[in-house]
Amino acid sequence: MKKIIALLLVISSVLISGHVLAQLKDFEGKARSLNEYTDNQNKWTVVILWTHDCHACNVEAEQYVQFHEANKNKNIKMLGISMDGKNIDDAKAFIKRHDVTYPNLIGEFDEVALMYENLTGGNWIGTPTILIYDPKGKIQAAQPGAVPVEIIEEFITSKSSETKKSTE
């Protein structure tokens, strides 16, 4: 019974008034939330969930850094979320190794996976996973696996055109 109560306390601490919260921190140790980076930012936000030892994450890191650099002064921004939890040194080494220039947060693997499931209603599959938020902070896409940046750009362009047409 105590285990069930403990589990419910963990779940209730993750879900507060319909918003999904995970225990995320920046790499200076300050508590952060995903909403700080996605809600009403007036830019599309591409979120990448990754781990330092994920083969695909390591292979694809450069394309996402280049994508960030090409778009950071336009209408798209990037955010990485490391699922390395207490392995912060390994996560920092990944960021340094790949010269990652976009902001990154870090959280425990299980909490971030649960956050993903609550946000999307889908099952957690693995890293890397991409989430795309519109400028108002509403999730528009979730895709497990590496997604070529050209497809991300096409998706955002398509959704931006739909939004523009619906407001005219």
C-alpha cells in the first residue's frame, strides 16, 4: 500500500492542473520547466529529448546544431532535454563534444519519459524524440527517432501557412 501511495504522489507531482511537469534543471542546477521555453514565445520551438549514449543522438547532433544556428534569429528555436538525470557530467560532455549551442535542460529518464507520454498521449519509445510547439506553446507534433531538419522545416512552414490562412 505504501508503494502505491508513493507512486500516486510522484504522479500527482508530475501532473498539476492539466500541465505536465518534470523535475528539469538547467546545467547550472536551477529548476526549470518545459513551459518556460514553449509557452507564448512567439517562435516555433523544436524540443529534442536525448541521452549522451544514444547512438542516433550522437550521429544527428550536428544537423540540429546547424538547424539551430540557421534559425535562431528567425521564427524557430531549439531546446534540448537530456534524459541523463544525475549523469550530468556525461550530458555536459555530449554538449561539448558536439558544440551544442542551443539551450539544454536535464531530467531523470523515467520522469521525462512520463512527461512525454502525458504530453502526447503516446507511448515512450526512445531517444532521440522530437516535439514541436507552435508560437503559442501548443504541441503540434511528436516524433520518436531522428527527424531530418528539412522535414521539421517543411512541417513548420506548412503549419504556419495553415495558421495564416485561418486568421485571414
